[in-house]
Amino acid sequence: DVGRVRKWVREGALRQASNSPVQGSAHDNLVEVWVRAQHAIWDYRPELASVLVVEEHDALVFDCPADEVGIVARLLLDAVRAVRPEWMNGLGLDTEFVEGPNMYDLEPYSVPAE
């Protein structure tokens, strides 16, 4: 489609061609965070009841008992900070945490200091 005569088709194809590698790399980073976080949870304390429920676009959703939220948030933040691909030139990944009883009643959450 990049060689198409119609300007809007050609420009759409160019946008998609430039965006696809970015989206693919972002997803690869998220998967690496996902794997690191899950292993950190298992290694930290195998009896933790928290589980990764779903990955939705650029979010990881955990089901955590209230007394484990701080632990899981800290482990997840450490996993995010450990993902530093060379091509990012030292840039970090932006991370926001929210918590709530369901997906509709979420509030910002501050990860406790170590």
C-alpha cells in the first residue's frame, strides 16, 4: 500500500509501517516484565495467593488479596525496572499502578518504598 496513488492509503500504510515495530517492541518488553514478575512472585514466597489474571493491551492485571498488594506491586516495579533493552538508550518504562475491588472502581496506588 505504500506505493498506492491515493494519498490517504499511502500515508496510512506509512504510519502503520512506522508504528508496527514500536508496538511490537513494547509488547516484547511487556512480556518480559510479565515473566519476570511472575517468577519474582513465585521465588519471593510460593504461598502468595496473588495471580496474574490477564494482559490487556499495555496492562498487567493481578488478582491480589489486600495484604499482598504492596508486595506484588514492589515485585512488579522491580521487574519493570529490570527491563532495559539496549535500543532504549537508558530510558525507563513508564509505570502506573492502580488498585480496587473491580475494574470499574480503580484508584491510583503508590508503591511502598523498599
